[in-house]
Amino acid sequence: MKSSKPAGRRHLPTSPFPPPPAAPPVQEFALDDRVTHDKYGLGQVVGVEPGRAVLIDFGTEKVKILSPYPKLSKL
């Protein structure tokens, strides 16, 4: 089965360009962590799928946010 992600390009040692920066580590969240999201605001983690997604209760709605969580930060 093929992956849905595009294959990354490898850096050639003879290239005049610097290698791409390493990917930042994926944040880990636990149940009951307080978080903030750029769009939804303050919330609390109510479900975790390690490395894949988190379910967050923002008070007015529950939202499932997929990894790598670009707009989500732990408080």
C-alpha cells in the first residue's frame, strides 16, 4: 500500500544549497491538558490518539485536531 505523503527529497553532498532544517518534534498531549488554539481559543484535552490526533473540548464544541498540531499549544 502506498503512503499518501509525498516522498521527501534527499540532500546531495555536492549541492550548493544548505540542507533543509530538521522537522520539529511532534507535541505530546495527555488527558486533561489545558491548551490554546489559534481559531477555537482555550480548551481541555478529552481524548488522545497517540501521534495521530487529539479531541479537545472548547466549551461550545468538541474538535478533533490531527497531528502535527500547527495551531495548538499546551498551557
